[in-house]
Amino acid sequence: MTAAPTAVKEKHHLAFFRQSGWLMIANVAGGMLMWGVHFLAKRIPEEEYGIFGTLLAVTMVVPALPLQMVFAQQTAKALATGRERELSGMIRLMWMGLTALWIVFAGVALFKQAWIVEQWKLGSAVGLWITLPTLLMALWTPIFGGVLQGSQNFLWLGWSMIFNAMGRAFLAAALVLLVVGNAVSLMTGVLAGMVAAAVVAVWQSKPFWSAPIASFDWRSLLKQVLPLMIGFTAFQFLFTADTMFVKAYFTKDETAFYVSAGTLSRALMWLVMPLATVMFPRLVHSAAKSEKTNLMGIVLLGTAVLAACGAISLTVLGPFIVKFVFKPSYVEVATKVLPWYAWAMLPIAMTNVLLNDLLAHSVYRVVLPLVAVVGAYAFALTRFHASLIQVLQTLGIFGLLALAVCAWFSFGKRKRN
């Protein structure tokens, strides 16, 4: 009597590991290409590399992850419940709305460009001009990438990541090596990669956004979308905001050293995040159909093991990697910072899995406590920044607090089930 369900479950698990494996390959290959951009740090001044890290951090603060997860959730739900026409209308409306919002933001940024250049110590406004269209692509890509994720089209989601990295690495290298070695050249490469990723995602998701549209219940949609946006925005802030605080409180050279260590440490997330990426639409689909699954436990264990092995590797091999990739002037500081950065990523990686599981099952009660933790983290960074290591200790402490919050609500969800 149980043979057929067991066979189906095994088939689903095999598909999960196959899709996760492909996204890991895409993430690692794309990550290595993006990491290759940082080899160019040897060819540009430290202060220019620090500026590049700041501008890149600005694009990372755009709520790309929340947007992608919202559209992944809505696409998975639409496919599970037969609401494809409503999905098409939502995609088009959000596409136009976010573009209009970017136009307003870009206008304000250009009007205040002198102040921004002075505050961020950019040297010129050219970096800002390159960053603005990059931000537009950073808004578009998660919309259509989320549709690919929600429809479980992981093949082209992976290729979108790879094309993003290829465009970034190859154009940045050409400009730095053949034209001029500065932050503008590196950001131009980032823009090229983002354009490539957006084109692939828009093209492959066309059947969903070009379909006939139908009206949808705004109130019901907002009840689903707002908690996801707020929850994943809080997580993204926890994951990325430290670089901007470092830029505000430390010198250009120290920021460059910190960015170099952060680049290596965040590579751990390239390895483990595909597990949660593949898990999320499957859990949404299962929740919509009231199906039970043990997928989250498998993903959490895999994430913990992979992230811990990565942190150990960076702790042991980090000094050699820093010497190989970056200038000699980076080595001393980056080597001291790297172990702290690597281990701070471990609780954040596990928080990502639990948060995906909770929000896929509409356990929105976790959002406000998580926002409180992240708000306290932002306040703590304004008080505890005596050294780069203290910044990372603060990140590690609040990463553990965020993990504890998500674990508490996850335990409560399982008790009710």
C-alpha cells in the first residue's frame, strides 16, 4: 500500500537534488566568475576598490531577494490553483509600478548627485550614473527570476545567473585591463551582467506575463505579499548592510580590506542558497494542496554541513587565498577579518532556510520579531564599530538571534502539525 507513495517521494527527492545540483553548479560557476572581478583589485587603487564595494552594496540593498520570493510564491500558488491569468496581471502591474518608482528615485538621485558624491566619497558622478540603470535591472531581474523559480524552471534560472556573471567578469576585465582601472569600469561590468540576466529572465518567463490577464483580489494579495516583502527585506538587510556601515565608519583602505574578506565569505552562500531556492516553490505548492513533506529538514541539515565545511575551509586556507587573489597590502587585515566573517555567515545561511520554510507555509507571525532583531542590529552597528572584527562580532550575534527567532517559530509550526 505504501510502495507507490514511497516511489513518488523518492522521485521528488531525486528531482530536488538534481535541480539543486544544477543551481549549485550555476551559483558556483557564476560566483567564481564574479569573484574573478575581485582579482582586478590588484590592478586598481585601494580607494577605487572601496568605492566599487560601496556602489555594489547599494545594488545589493535593493530588495531583490524579497521581490524574487514574492513572485516565486505567487507563481507557485497560481500554478497549483489554476490562477495563471491573475498572475499575468500581477506581473505586468508590478513591472510597470516598480519601473515608475525607479524613475522617481533616479530623478531625485540625479538632482542630489553632488551631495551623494560628497557623502560617499565617489570622486565623480560617473559611478552614480552607472549604478542607476544597474538598480533598474536589479528590480526587473527578481520579478522574472521569481517567476522562473516559482514555475520550477531552474534550468534557465541558472543560466540567468551564469550570464549575469559572464557579462560582469568579461566586460569589467576588458575595461580595467585595456581602458582604465577604477570603480566605474568595474560597475560597468556589473551593469552588463545585470542586463544579460534580465533579458534571459524576461524571455523565458514570457508565457506567464504575456498571457491574457484577469482581475485579482488586492486585499488577499497584500496579505500574502507584504509579510514576504518585509520578512525577506529584513533578512537581506541582515545579510548585506554591514558593508555600508563599514564604509561610513572606516577609512577607504579599511573598507577595501573588509570588502575583500566579505567577497570570500559570502561565497559560502553561493554554495548553500540553491537548496532553499529549489525548496521554496515546492513547499508553497505543497502548502497550497495541503500536502506534507520532510524536505525542510533535509535542506536544513545540508545547509548546516556545507556552510560549516566552507567556514572551516576559509579559516584554514583563507590566508593563502587572500595572498593569491588580492594585493599584498590587503593580506594582513583581510586575513584577520576572514574567519570572523566566514563563521558569521553560518547562522545567516541556516536562518535563510528556516525563514523560507516559515513564509512558504504562511507563518507570518515570524516577521515582526525578525524585524525587531534586524532593527536592533542596525542600531548596534551605530554603537559597536571600534574595529572591523567588532562589526563582524555584532553581525554574528544578531545572526544567531535571527536564527533563534526562526527556530522558535519553526518548532511551534511543527508542534501544531
